[in-house]
Amino acid sequence: MSELKTLETELMTAIESASDEAALEAVRLSAMGKKGAVSELLKSLGAMTPDERKEKGVAINALRDAVTGALATRKQALKLATINARLAAETLDVTLPVRPAPAERGRIHPIAQVIDEITAIFADMGFAIAEGPDIETDHYNFTALNFPAGHPAREMHDTFFLPPDANGERKVLRTHTSPVQVRTMETQKPPIRIVIPGKTYRQDSDATHSPMFHQVEGLVIDRTANVANMRWILEEFCKAFFEVSHVNMRFRPSYFPFTEPSIEVDIQCDRSRPGEIRMGEGKDWLEILGCGMVHPNVLRAGGLDPDEYQGFAWGMGIDRIAMLKYGMPDLRPFFEADVRWIEHYGFRPLDLPTLFGGLST
């Protein structure tokens, strides 16, 4: 019986010392395998006399049960230890936010968004989009638009002039998108209904001015275009763009070389709340755009007979109306490429502006 006790002690020590499931399986085979120590003892019961079997059988079976139980307990402990080790090594912090998809991270610049909004509004009215070069000749930028030879806008302090070419001609970075009006009249017969969004350049820089900025102009040419048509178009545009049901507009006489009569347009607004301007309500007025009937000299420069055709045009700063609509206090961050600014003021790439779905939703 002392041999059984010694064997039990050895097996229990080996079981407790097993560092992993593979080592434990080796102990099990040495004890309970086909030729294991306990299995051999069980086989020897058949050769014993009934008295010996009665005496030793109980002890051998008790050893077998003790070893089997110890093996099962140690196996469960090793399995739990393995799981805990994997959990410690393969930790996943489920409290971290899911990384957004690229379409969610990207942002559309407010200028691009507002150009899309303007395009959606005027396309619904039947206007086409026209474009032209940023580098213009003096003819298209000034002369064809009825700028007199000594007009201040031709001076160096307003215009970016390029070095003279081989013919001595000095081209300019266009100071407005109006040259596209003349280019369109030269290549397209009336009726003409176009809007012209694009970049323009002037030597000016402060909180509300930039050397490079964006304008949008509109042009309508046919035989019966008049101020009443223009007023309706501008009112419908302002209502759609600022997403209000009603606007009051005030027309004031002004002067632009390329229109006659020339008009500056104010829109009714409310400035009673600090840092906020609400369109279509209140008792204040805000200048928003300039417009007028196309000057006969401009029609002639575009190859049209002013006795047969007439038209109207208007223009406004895209950056300015973007600031008014979305509450941006300073123009300069538009061009500073600050990721924090674009994340705050930018728009989701897939939220395209539509009149039926909302321009800025």
C-alpha cells in the first residue's frame, strides 16, 4: 500500500507541476494511458486472488479516481490561465470610437458648397454655367466692358498686371468675371441666360477682402429683358439661397461702366443679435450685390445690335454671401487651409445641395 501512496504523491506532484495542457497530457498518458502506471495496476487485478482483489482493488480504484479528478481540475485551471493570457495579450479597447469612413472624414470647402448651391438655384431657372480664363487681355477685362482709358480700375493699385509679352501687350489677372459675358455674346446668339462663377483678383487684403476671391455674375440677353425680370430673378435667388420664404429688397441707383442704368441692391435683415445676421426680417438693410441693364457699348463689343437686343446683368461676391449665410466672421481663414476650420465649417461630401432636398442640410 505504501507503493500506491508513493505513486499517488508522484502523480499529484506531476499534475500540479504541469505548466500547460501539453505537459498535463503527458502526465495523463504516463498514469492513465494504455501502458500507464495506474492502468497497469488495474490490469493486475485480474491475476489476484479474491481476497487480494478485495483488499487492493479498493485502493487502486481510489487512486484512479483521485488522479482522474486531479487531471480534470488541473486541465480546467490551465485552460482558464490560457484564456486570461490571451485576453491580456490581445486586448481590444472597445471604448475607442470607430474610425469614420473616408467619405465621413472629408469635407467640402464652403466656397465649393456655395458654388454648388448657386448652380442648383439658377439651373432650376433655366440658366447655363459659363466659364472663362483667369488671365485676360485688357480688351476683355476693361475695354469691351466700357471702362474708359483713364478709369481707376486700370491702375496698378487695383489690378495685377503681367509683364508685357513680345507684342508689348500686358495681360491681367481678371478683376471680375464680366469678361465671360463678352466672350459668350461673341460665340452665342441670343437668347442668352448664363451664370458665371469663378475666381477674380485684386490688390486688396483685410478681414473682408482677399487678393484672390470668388464672384458670380449673371447675364440675360434677349429682345424684351427688363428690370422687372431682373428683380424677380434676384428675389427668387435670395429666397432660395438664404432659405427664407420672403425677402424685401431695396434698389438704389449707382454707377458701373458696363451697365446703364446701374443699381445696387440691399436686402432686409436683422442685426439685433450679436454676431448674427438674419435675412428676410428685421429693420436693417445690407448691400448684397450690384446689377443693371447691359450698357449698349458692351452689347456692341459682344457683336450684338443694341437696337435689337437688350439685357441685364448682376454680380456678387461668393465669399461674402457664404460668410453671411453660414456666420463666418473673417474672410482670411477661407484661404489658410486650416484643417480645424474646414472641419468646423465644411460640408459632408455626399450631401449635394438640391432645391427639393435642401441646399445646406
